[in-house]
Amino acid sequence: MASQALFTGLELGLFDRIAEAGAAGIDVTALRAACGCDAPRLQTLLTSLVAVKCLRRSADGLYTLSPNTARFMVSTSRHFYGDY
């Protein structure tokens, strides 16, 4: 299931959108708008990505990238690995 969550995050552009938000993070409502995804299971996907340590969730409900996700899963990174 972890790989499915990772690939879905890549396909939706979640990692890029969270990276654009910077260190402050982004909440699920803003992510829905940024990704054009109003699916009711977006929260479930985000929870899965937090569980496998791709994302971090603050007490305020804001999502940020883990260091490895920022390095390898953001399409503007020179180490981007998501196209393999």
C-alpha cells in the first residue's frame, strides 16, 4: 500500500504543491484546491503518506515534506526520482 500512496501522490502533484507551500506547510483544504482533487479520500492518502514518513503533519494540521521526499519526489529537484 505504501507504494500505491507514493505513486498516487506523484500523479496528483501533491509533493510539488506541498513543496511550493514551503516550511510553513499547507492544509488539506488548500491541497484540494491546489491539486484540483476534491476526492473524499484525499485525507486518507495524506494520512498514509504521513504513516510511511513521506510527509509530516503538524499539530495544526499542516503538511510538510520529509527531507527525503523533498529531495527525491519534488519534480523541480535535481535529484527527482519520480519519473522512474
